[in-house]
Amino acid sequence: MRILITNDDGVDAPGIAIMAAIAAELSDDVWIVAPDGNQSGAGHRFTLGRELSIDQRGERRFAVVGGSPADCVVTGYTHILRDHVPDLVLSGVNAGQNLGDIINVSGTAAGAREGALQGALGIAMSQSIDYERGRGVEWHNAARYGAATVRTIMASASGRDVYYNVNFPDCDIEEVTGIAAVAHQRFSRSPFRYYQSDNADKFFVAIPETPLPLTPTSDFEVLRRNYAVTVTPLALQQTDAPTLARLQGKLSLD
């Protein structure tokens, strides 16, 4: 099995080393193509109309200078590995959870999504952080359960019209309760807000608080309260079938 790894935290981020160790448990044919710097929140952006370059950082290890996670997967899949394309694209391990509607802007999720769009099995992985306690990211659950998670997804995956978003809980290894297939949380509103900086006339776009209420069976609560590894299958086909059926034959320009 040929594996392509990317991320949105950058080619030198600690999480990509964790992902490389996970991939090494699954195959000896592992390649890394990742951004040269942080691309968090880049979503599925492509760098169109601006030249990019490849910086080889070692054997089977490449940085796309100025590139997004989606740029990196395209570069790996259609150029670097074009003669033997990857079977599996692993994106991450991200420093911090990617949950709920936040997946729509996640560069980590986009790496897995583009992998699936290219024809591979795409899996995004994130190690959650308890921001309220102020602890830094602790990677032990991703490192311990990452390969097993990939294996169980591969055993049940069918087709290539789905990619997967995985989050590992922030707890001790022995506290992990198992693995759960869950829906992602749909928020009552977008979590992103204008956030005033301490510097005059400056501001951030940030997530100052999580919109409530939260569904007990969603990725947010199952990860946070149940200490389970969460797996969310996400569809590439985004058409809403019920609405499409309702609209067909009813739209008119008269």
C-alpha cells in the first residue's frame, strides 16, 4: 500500500512525525508532501495563478513552498507519485480538534477530501486539546490508536465517494473508551466571529465560544464527554437529495 501524508500545520510540525509513525505501522511505502509553513484554516484553497515550488527535505519528504494542503495532495498525486499513485492519503495529525462545522474550513480535512477526490481513501486525523485547562497538545492517543483506527476504517470502507474525519480524545491512554462512528455537529450558527485585538484598530477572526446547544451524540460531545475516538464519514457528493427531489419539476422562470 502506498501512503501519501500531508497536513496543514507544516512539514516540520510535530503532528506530521506522529502521522509518519502511524503510517509506518501500515506500510513501508510512505511519502510526505506538506506545506512549508502553517496553513491552518486554509480549507480547500488552491493556489491558482501564483507559481509554487517543491523543496525536497529528505527521502520521500517534500515541502510545497507557499502551498496549501490541497495543493500538496495534487502535487503528490499527479506529479511526484504520478507513476504509482497513493492508495491512502492521511492528513494530519492536526494539533487540535477538527469538529462540527469547523471541518468546512479545516485544511486537515481538505487534505483528506482532495485525496478522496483524486481517487484514494482519504482520512484526516486530529489530536484534541483541552483549551480550558490550557495544556499543550499531548500526542499519546493519536500515536497509540492511529494505526488501528486506519485499519478499522479500511476494513469497512466502500467506494471512493466518502472521506473520513477522525479525532482523538485528550485523556490518558487507559481512559479511552473505544471508537465511535458519529455525525459532525451542526451548529446553530457559524462559530466564527470578529474578535477585537489588544492592538488599536486591529482584530482577529476567531472562535471565541462554541455555539450551543450541542447534540449529545455528535462528534463534539462524544469526544469530550465519552473520551472515544470519533470517526465521521463525510460525503463528496454535496447535493441535498430531498431538496433536489422537491425542486425538480417545480422551478419556473415564468
